[in-house]
Amino acid sequence: MTTGLQVIFIEDDELVRRASVQSLQLAGFDVTGHGSVESAARAIDVNFPGVIVSDIRLPGASGLDLLAQCRERAPEVPVLLVTGHGDISMAVQAMRDGAYDFIEKPFASERLVEAVRRALERRKLVLENQALRRELAEQSSVAPRIIGRSPAIEQVRRLIANVAPTDASVLINGDTGAGKELIARSLHDLSPRRDKPFIAVNCGALPEPMFESEMFGFEAGAFTGAQKRRIGKLEHASGGTLFLDEIESMPLSLQVKLLRVLQDGVLERLGSNQPVRANLRVVAAAKGDMNEHVAQGTFRRDLLYRLNVVTITLPPLNERREDIVPLFEHFLLDAAVRYERPAPLITDRQRAELMQREWPGNVRELRNAADRMVLGVIDDIGASADSTTQSLKERTEQFERAVIGETLEQCGGAVAVAADRLQVGKATLYEKIKRYGLAAKGDSDR
């Protein structure tokens, strides 16, 4: 359950220490026991892969001293404090000062195991985010990340690795927002052409009257307003890669000219009879069945054969749900770097919600949701705080419910602990829990 994660348990009473360490080991945790803070301190640093459980009252340095040391040396390592009945107020203050949780003596082994389990899950999330952040920082500019573990994405990665070093034309098929340009960039960045231009053209966004001049360029005087020579996209991409997105939108009149470039490797600017060599690789992307466009007469069959020497199919996100959470976590870290904000941790409940959503906008929609979460304008997965359909009261209640629910989850449903952490009365918190339909445990369950 906790492979690679560790627990340090500090208790000066040898019998209590042995019994507690045994309980944690029986629960599957990797535990080391120590009789003092001084004995344990050598093992604790910012990279310590686990959590610390410490009695407050110890000979020498106290548990509170340990908490202060951890806040300086390892602020993201969860510290759980064990306290006697008379030290409850001290423990509550310690939680406000950064302790993850406290356990009151005498405690049942189940209470200890559950508290440690929750703390380890949090530590695991933090370590995973740190690892992803390092990967993001170390990521080579040569190959954008193709993130995911689904069989479809594994197949995409294999195709890219096989095809990228060649000049074979590639057709990428997938829905809007599925990540087709990322695939095209990966093909370019892993090819011998990586040091030459990567030129992306959205065929659906170019007005037809401008299409030819944008693609092929023109000479001065070729038409009214053509005051000087302009190099077109095809010529600009020479030596590199031309990415034609929404290729199904290309006008028929331009398709035959593009076919000639692909066949002969030459082009002519508007207003010129001088052929220009064009050494480029074409990667195209389309949504829908290109054979239907051919059947309808809106796309040339011979051009399609030239473009789809290799076809890479990118399924929509809702057909590869195992990729959703890894992608979202990557986008969180990417957004945190771009906006210079901390990357929020996502809970198990939020992971489940991410997996359940349909994501009609595919990867693009998922990235936008991650951006909103990092910017703090989202109260829950898919629920934007600036929704114009919600009143101020509804937005406030939505935020309050999320905060209370998250705090209860961190406190194992213990209302008394959650009330202290939120600095509200227990009666008030019980009323809000009932109103929002949240799960909680009574004081006797703690």
C-alpha cells in the first residue's frame, strides 16, 4: 500500500513505542521507532519520503520543537502529534502552526493506523507532484510530452517513434481539442528536421480568397495591394515541417496545387513563373472520416493518398479515461509554472469526478479546467466560480461546502478537530454539515 513511503514514530515510553510500531507494521507500513527527537532528526530532510508521528512531551526536544524544525527543513512532510488529554489546546494550536493532525492518548490502534494512512496519502500526492514538476522542468524541448497510459496512447507513441525519423507524410485523425498539433510537433521534434521551421496552418481559419497567397506567397505587383514580395507558408517551411490542421477544409482549387508540391517538390509564387524548390515534410490533421469527404467530392482522392502514408488516430478523451488524471496533473503543474502559483493537490474524490466527466472539448477542455483550478476560479472540478448562472449566495455556499468537505476529509470526519481547524463552533459546523449533506463522525468515534 505504501511501497517507498516511510513512517517515523517517536515515543519515549518503550512499551507504547513497540506496540504502536507493531500496529503500523501489521497495517503494512514501513516504520522505524525512535525514543527521542534527537535520534530521529538525522533521517528527516526535505526529501524524506513519508510522515512523522511524535509524542509532544519527550525528554530533550519536544514534539513541538520537532514541528518547528520540520517547518524550516521539510515543510511539506506531514507531522502528527500524540498528546495527553490535558494538552488538547496545545495540539490544536500546533495544527494551526502546521501540524497535519493530532492523536489523543490513549488511542486505539485503528485510530493511529487511519491517521497515518491519510497522512501518507497526502505525502504521496505531494511527492508525485514534485516528481512531475521535476520532469516538467527537465523536459527536453526536442520532444513534447505525449502523456497517458492507455493502449491507444501507447500505440501513438510507438508510431511516432517509428515514423518521426523518416519523411513519410502523416495524417492525424481526431476530434477537436484531442491534441493533434502536439502529435505533429512531436513528429517534427524527433525528426532530422528538428532544427528547421515547424509551420502550423489552420486550413479552416484562412478565408478562401487569401488561401493561395498565404500558402504560396506572391511577387510584388501580383495583385492590387501586393507592394512587395511575400514568402508563403510552404516556402517558409522548406527544410522543416508543414502542419496542415483541418485539412478537410482546404479549397479544392488549392488541393491540386498542394499535390504538385508534394509530387514535384516545387512551387510558384503568385505573379511568378519561376519555380522554387520546397523541401518539406507535410503532416496533416483532420476530424471525421476523410473517405466521406472524398465520396462527397470535397477532397481529392489522390491528395489523400499522398497525405496518409501513415495514419495516426487519436481517440477522444472519454475513450481513454485512464489518461485523464495524469494529463490533468501535468496541466496543473504546467499552469502553476506559467502563472507562478502553487500547484494544488487533487483529492481522490476529485480524481473520481475527473474520470466521470465526458470532456466533450477533449484535452483542450481538460487543460482549461486545470488552468482555472490553479488560478483559484474553480470551486470544484468543472464548476467555474465566475458562472453567470449562480447568485452570490449560491457561489458562497458552494465554496463553503467544498472547504468544509475537504477539512472533514483531512480530519477523518472528526467534527471536533475540523471545528478547531476551521475556527468555528461545533454546533455551527454540525448545522452546516447537515445542510450540505456531508459525512462526519461524532466525538465518540474519534
